[in-house]
Amino acid sequence: MFERILLAVDGSAHALRAARVAGDLARAMNSKIVRIVVAYEGIPAYLGEPNLQFAIESRLKDAQEILQKAEETVGKTPAEIHTELIEGSPAEAIIEVARTRDSHVIVIGSRGMGTLTGLVLGSTSQKVVSHAPCPVLIVR
Ligand SMILES: Nc1ncnc2c1ncn2[C@@H]1O[C@H](COP(=O)(O)OP(=O)(O)OP(=O)(O)O)[C@@H](O)[C@H]1O
Ligand SMILES: [Mg+2]
């Protein structure tokens, strides 16, 4: 069970808690793959060069750092760690990866980097739990 785990991270403390749980789950289940996904917003081409290039590079660098931190937090597991960096809407990206990679469970935080406090679930976790092709583990 849960051979292939999809962990979605956005650089928030919530997502790091999700990363810890994903690591524990992978160890407990002797999982084969933990796939860590970060989605980043596309950058409008009207920015023009050289700003466009600069913006793309800085987004990619931020995303790489988020992935690296998440990987460290998952810790040592019997699973292979795969990372994916995807441009687009986070919920759609997460659902698409879960579908194409045939993930057995999606692990996400209840909230993320959003600033609207008071909500129980952020919009990404709400959409993912509504449309996911597999079980979703929402970490508070
Ligand atoms: N860009 C992203 N890439 C990958 N995973 C993400 C991304 N954004 C959010 N997530 C995942 O979804 C979880 C919940 O984040 P969500 O975006 O729903 O909450 P929020 O940021 O507080 O609210 P909102 O984005 O609606 O303002 C995060 O902890 C993370 O696991
Ligand atoms: Mg968010």
C-alpha cells in the first residue's frame, strides 16, 4: 500500500509538516517512490527581456530551494526521491502529476503560503481533495 507517494510543497511551514508525515509514511509503508512537486506561477511574456529572463531564473531558483528543503525534511527513506517543478496552477499541477504518475496517495498541508487566516483549508488543498484521483492526506 502507498508504494508511490506524491508530496506537494510550497515553501510553507504547513508543507514542511506534510513532508515530515510523507517521510514517516514512506518508512512505515516501505514505499518505492516519494515524488515531491512544486508548482510555480507562469511569468507573463509582456515583462520583456531582460526582466523576463531574470524573473524566470529567480522563480526556478526559489522552487529548487523549496524542493531541496522538502527533501531534507522527508529524510532517509527506503523510497527513491523524485522531484518535479511544474509551471501552472498548483491544484491542477498536483492532480495532473498524481494522474500521470499513478500516485497512490497525495500528501499536502491544510494551508500554505496564503495570507488569509481563519480558513481551515487553503484553495489548493480544497481543490485537490475535491478532484484527486487517489486518497489525499491533509496535514494540519
Ligand atoms: N505552488 C504549490 N506547489 C505545490 N504544492 C502546493 C503549492 N501551493 C500549495 N501547495 C500545497 O497545498 C497545501 C495547501 O496550500 P494552499 O495553497 O491550499 O493554502 P494557502 O496558501 O494558505 O491558501 P491560498 O493559496 O488559497 O491563499 C500546501 O501546504 C502545499 O502542500
Ligand atoms: Mg496557496
